[in-house]
Amino acid sequence: MCGRFATTLPPEMMVELFNLLNQIDFPPRYNITPTQPIAVVWEQSGRRTIQLVRWGFVPNWVKDPREFSLLINARAETMADKPSFRDAVRHSRCIVPASGYYEWMKGPDGKRQPYYITMEDDSPMIFAGLYSNWAGPNGEEIDTACIVTVEPNLEISSVYDRMPAMLTGDAVDMWLNTRDFDVRAATQLALPLPQGKLKYHPVSKAVGRADADGPELIRPITPEQAEAEAAPTKPKKKVAAGGGQLDLF
């Protein structure tokens, strides 16, 4: 799955990169977590816009989003058949710009170490996504989205057993163009990146905190730092009443 990612692309770069009609003021984020706002691009009648939506897909047939499971990812292999996603695959595809994403590698000792994964050439990542415009019975409205995932390529399989579906070149235009490219074409676009396109390095476990943010989260840590983070914290010794001193009263 993809449950944490970073987006540090300047708004004006997104406008130029994706040929957008609008621009949103979205500050750099180094630890985007589920239910938080994410910037997505979709195309309607040939016009591309960027929007802020909630990360956590809610199909338009859901009666109460508060009682619906949080869907942050859609598996490419089954998305066209799942009731939650099949309409979106046909009509509501989007892309999610990113700078990199995090996965937790499980070591031989069972402990997990977070890794930050980016493009080998440091270019932006473009995740395939699905969005939904949910409207409630009392006029409530909420736009939501999820990230499509696929089986990992060989290099990422050593870190985790899934990865985001990333689009490059003409695949971006085809994914967004729901008028001319149907479900079959879309599912054929959601593929792992070829070997050698990605790189990764270990980062601090601080990224696991939902309230953590900042460029320090994506910086590599040394094996010594990783070992220090993994070391169990010694419980504090209880101090006897009076702190071990004579009681004055």
C-alpha cells in the first residue's frame, strides 16, 4: 500500500507540468497522511484543473461517509470490478503529483524501518488515482481520492509487496482522458515502473507520527542512527516518596 507520501512541487511548476487552467496555493508537505488534503489533477471536457480533496475515497452511493471504510488505495488488478471503484475507473480518473513516498521494510528481526522512495533522476512522481464527488442528502459535499497500487518491481519488492502505479509520458494523457480511453485501456496503463527508475534510502521513524512534517523526514539516516532508533527505551526508575531525601514534614 501507499500510506504516506511527500509533495514539494511549487504550484507554478504543477501548472506548467500538467497544463492546468488553475493554480492552488499548496505548501510543501513532507508527510501527507490519510484523511488529509491532497492535490489531484483531473480532466473534464478536455480541461485540466488541480483540486484539493480528502485522501480517502468515498463512492457516491455511500449514505454516510463516517460509517464507510477508509479507502486510500485501489488495487489495479481488481479496481474495474470492485463496486467501490468501477465507476471511477470509467469516469473519474485523476493523477496525484508527488515528490516521493514512504514504505516500511520488515527486517529479519521483525522490526520495521521506513524508507523514502523517489525517482532515480529526482523528477516528479505521478501516481495514478481515482476520485469521487460525494453529495449527501442534506446538501453536504466532499471530494475524495485514492491512489492506485500495483505489484512492485524487483527493486521495490525488497522493501514492500505493493507500490503506487506511476504514469509517465503519454500514459498521463491517456489516464486522464476518460472520453477516449476506456476501462480496458486504463487498466493496462496501471503498471509497475521498469527496473532502475527508482531509488530509496532509510529515514527516521519520526515519519510514522501523523503530526510530523518537515524536510528532515526525507533525509537519509545512518545505520547507527537507525540502530539507535530501534533500541528499546529504558523505563524510568520510580523514585521513592520523598525522592530519597529526609522528609521535612
